[in-house]
Amino acid sequence: MAIHRPVARDVGLLARAPSPALVIGAIASIQFGAAIAAKLFGRVGPGGAVLLRLFTATVVLLVLWRPRISGHSRSELALAALFGAVLAAMNLSFYEALDRIPLGIAVTIEFIGPLAVAIGGSRKRLDLVWAVLAAAGIVALTRGGSQTLDGLGVALAATAGCLWGAYILLNARLGQAFAGGTGLALGMCISTLLVLPLGIFDGGRHLLEPRSLALGGAVGILSSAIPYSFEVEALRRIAAAAFGVLMSLEPAMAALAGFLVLGQGLDVRALLGIALVVIASVGASRRTSEPPVAA
């Protein structure tokens, strides 16, 4: 799961790349990063994997933005702290879900968060169709079929989705209260500190093993640094609605990453459920002016 805020402009290769390719590349990076994170679970647990990811992303953001606490009001700092708490809970619940159910299904269920944000601000009747399609997709994923899904995993993915929706709304407020990505960097610091006890409890001494550090660093780069750069450049040259439509491919990309990296095959019913959620998200995104922000 990745956080998307502006970083310094790259006027080189990224500036010449087609915007849709950048968005799709960012989606692939996020989901394959999540698949690699799942490989860490046996060594450091979901909590340890979250800690390694957040720590890597925090270091990158601190280097990029060098945020300062001074000069901000208590309410602004409280907003950054709340954002960090939501970010920590979102990542923990998602990785705990990923430890129990396939990546493609976890991301699809989690996608109810940004989909609800996209639909929630609209009073158009057609948006009810997208809501019904999404609900049908979730039912297809969680009821029947050849796979028996872990109930707790489904609940954790749904929790991550609700937190993703809250993250999107808080991220918008954070961008207004802080310059550039400084608010994000402060929130990431809080998030890493909150995850630290559970991460150490889950991972213990294995957190410092070279393999864990290497994989954790790769997850942080794939899930954070690369998507930040790709999406920020794309958003300079692509309409928000088009960006939202492309982001709707995340569940499908997650299913592909789960299959290629983790060997997680999905039956026809599950694939149909994913397809319905993707269609609902595309429809909702085409009717909203703001794109969903991935986590």
C-alpha cells in the first residue's frame, strides 16, 4: 500500500514518459511491493514488514522535505499526528489481512474506501449503480466459490478500506495546512513511531538481518519512492478523472502480482468479483473531479 504527495520535479526521463504509462507503472510498483512484503511475513511478521516499509519511506521523505515542527500551530501538528495514526492503522490492518487472504482479494476489498469517497460526494442516481456493482463484487469475493476465505482477513481488509477513505480525506487537509510534503513527512514519523513496538514484537532480531533489511528497503522503495515520483509527474499532465480511472486498475494489478510473485491463483468467481469492483471504480472515477489516492 503507497502514499502520494508531491516531490521535487524530475525534468529527465519521467518528464518525457507518457502519463498513462507512469500511472500504470506506479500501480505495478505498489502492488508488486505489497507482494514482496508478503514474503517477509514468515521472517518478521506483518508488523515487522510494516515497520520496515514505513521506516524506509520516512527516511526518504525526511531527506526530501526536512520538515520542522516550529512554525506550525497545535491544530496543524494534531492533524499531522492524526494522519500518522490513521496511516499506521491502515498499513497494519492491510498487512495483517494480506497474511490471511490473497493479495488480489485483499486489495479489492480494501478498495471500498476510495470508492466510497468517490461516490459519497455525489447525489447522482447513476452512482447508485456503481455502488451496487461494487457490493456485488465484494459478495462474489467473500461468499461461495472454491476458496474459503479467512473471516478475520476479510474484516481486516475492510477495516483497511475504511481507513484508506479516512486517509484520503485527511491527506487533502494535510496538503492545505503544510507546504509541499512536509506534513506527510511529519505524519510518517508519527506512523513509524506508533508501529515500532508491534514491529519489534513481531520481527525481533530478524528485523536487522541483511535479507530482512534488503527486502524491507525494496518494499519501501517500490511502495513509496517510485510511485511518488511517477504519479506526481503524471498528475501534472493528466486529467484528474483519467487518473482516477487508471487507478481503478489496482485490484486487477494486485491479482496479477499475487499470482506471479506469491503463486496465488484465483477462481472464476473471485476474478468476476474483482472485475465488478474495477468497473464500479472506473464508473465512479469518471464522474468525480478528484482522483482516489492510493495507500
